[in-house]
Amino acid sequence: MILFTVSRLEKLKSKLLAGSRLTCQEVRTLLTSIGFQMTRQRGSHEQWVKNGRTFTLAAHSKDAPHYILDALRPLIEKRHEET
């Protein structure tokens, strides 16, 4: 019997790619994992930057809005294909 250990990060990526809902904290974890850094925050809006590309996380509630997940999904898919 072979046992595989799946990291928490891989579980989050799979959850996102499967279309499941994520919390804003989980989105922050994924953004950090692909190299984004939070540069500023104004109210509930956070600006994350990587190589000149800006990603705005609107953290109005615990769960991330669907449009944030829709914007994050291609970034994770691209990164997932590179590895």
C-alpha cells in the first residue's frame, strides 16, 4: 500500500480548481504561495502585487466573492501547469 501526503496548499489549489468556495484567508494563502505580496490595504480591499501585476482582493466577508475566485483560478492553473 502506498500512502501519499497531500500538502494543505495542494488541497487549496484542488479546491479552487474544482470550483469550490474559498475563504479570503485561503485566497491570501494561495496568492502568497504563487509569489504575490500584499502592498497596501484600504478598508476591505487589499492590493497584491507580483512583477508589476496587481490583484485586488475585496475581503468584504469571510468567504471570497465568486469574481475573486474567477480571477484567481487562471493564475493558479498557469502556475499548476508550470510545475
